[in-house]
Amino acid sequence: QVQLVESGGGLVQPGGSLRLSCAASGITFWLFAMGWYRQAPGKQRELVATITQRSATNYADSVKGRFTISRDNAKSTMYLQMNSLESEDTAVYFCTAKSRNGDDYWGQGTQVTVSS
């Protein structure tokens, strides 16, 4: 059974930092491209960042220079370091795993709230 479990969300003040983790099980982790998406209240789900099997990264313009995506294949875990957080970053953050043959998995999400 495939599981993607996000953790690390919470309440943080503007300008603060959080580190999200996504622990994967039931998949051969290094074969999957990984990503983070987010969905704010009343808005569509949007891409935050992706990391390929070879650790090439891609970011949404809104988070470039503030967020860093990384992966540890030995731990089957992906991370999202979020710095200089803004109220606009408030959302539920979802972890995704996609293989080249079309397998596509999502986690349940973790809430990030940026507020003073």
C-alpha cells in the first residue's frame, strides 16, 4: 500500500520558517519524481515545487528564492524548507509522487498558516 505522509505544518508568524517533510512508503522512492502542491481556501490547487529522480528542481515564481525542495532517497523522504513566509503562503500543502509510467500518488496534506 502506497502512503505519502506529510508533516511539519503549523502556525508561523510572517517572516518565519517551516520545514515540511513527506515520508513515502510502498513505492521505490528513487524512481519517482516528487512535488509539493498547495491549496488555499477558495483557490485552485497550485504547484509549489518539484524535484526529479535526478534531483533537478523547479519552483513556482511566487516561492523562488524563499523555498527549497530536496529529497533523501535513503530515507524515502522529501522536504520543503520554507523561509520568509508570507500570509499568501497559507494553504494546505500536499506531497505528490509521479513515476515515468504514469503512477501518481498524493498525500493527505498538512496545514500551513502564516499569521501574526
